[in-house]
Amino acid sequence: MSSTGSLRVRPCTAADAAAAVPLIHDSGPLAFRYVFSQRYEAQSLDFLQRAFRDGRGEFGWRNHAVAESGGAVAAVAALWDAGQNLRFTLAAARQIAGAYGAAAPLVIARGLRMERVVRPASAGVAYIGHVAVVPALRGQGIGRALLEQLLDTARARGFTRAGLDVAASNPRARALYEGLGFRLRATRRSTLAGRWGAVPDHHYLELLLPAGR
């Protein structure tokens, strides 16, 4: 946990669901809807609420941090690595089975197709995901401060590389990441589309992490 002026970065708790989950969803709404919206458009958001409160896995509160401004959640992001991939897969399968019942295999199949565009974390890389800032607070350095804190955490854990994915349709986010030193490593084309839109191409960026900032 750290503070910079009125900005405070801290780990999430289950009580952050109402503020954090809509932001997590905003980090990739078309991708989330493609995978998790089986019967109605907001089903992806409902699933993320359930998974966040569960706490385990990629979408659980234990995997996220928030930046608070003036005591309110202003941004969210997550940090994980390849050592958690199997646990995340098992947690997601359990959460999907509980939420979708007989339709769970269809949701899992869409998730696997999505992994061709946004791949699981690679060995030796601290992966940053689900980055989003409250729309009214963008452009104030909040997202950058949260990312810098996560990068410090990655360094402290001994990682020498950090990676993330960004939609090709989100040049503003890409500019933020490149301003921190991330550089393009791959562009993964998407042909995925569902009832509520097409998943955009994604860029994979990496950053070399020196010992000190």
C-alpha cells in the first residue's frame, strides 16, 4: 500500500465490488461480453461481480488493487504471473459452472478462443491486466500512479519483465503504457464476434524492469 498526495493505492477487498467491478469490465467490455454474455448483454458484468466477490482466480478481489482519490475508488488493475495460470483456470471453470450451469461448456469454449487474442501470462513475466480509470478522472495521472506501484511490486518480487495487452481500438491507453516504457512485442488479430460486438485486435507490450525506478 502506498500514498501520493491525496492518492492512495491499496489491495482490493470484497467490499470494493460495487466500485471496482464496473471498472474491470470497462477494461475490455467487448472481450468480456463475447465470453460471458450468454443470454443478455449485462451478463458479463453480473458474472464478474460474482467472480470478484468469490475472491479466487483472475477476476477475484484478491488479485486486484485500487487507487483511491479523495477516499473513493478511482482506478483498478491486477497483477499476476504464469505461476498462477493453472489456479486461475480451475477457479474460472468452477465460477463459470456455478453461474452458467448447462451452458458452461459454451462459455469455456469462447474463453479458450479469446486466449488466442489475449494469451495467458508467459513464464518470467509480471502480467498487468484489467486496468481502468473512472472516466471523469482520466488524464490526471491516476492510472500511471497505480501502474507504477504495480511495477514496483513486480520488481520487489524479482521480475525483470512486465507485460500487458491493450486493444488496438484504445490508443489512449497504449500511449499511457508506452509513456511508462512499454514497447510493442506482438499484434494479435481477432476474428471473434458475438451478439454485442466484435472483439478488437490486441497489442501485446512488454517493459524491461531495471532494479530501481
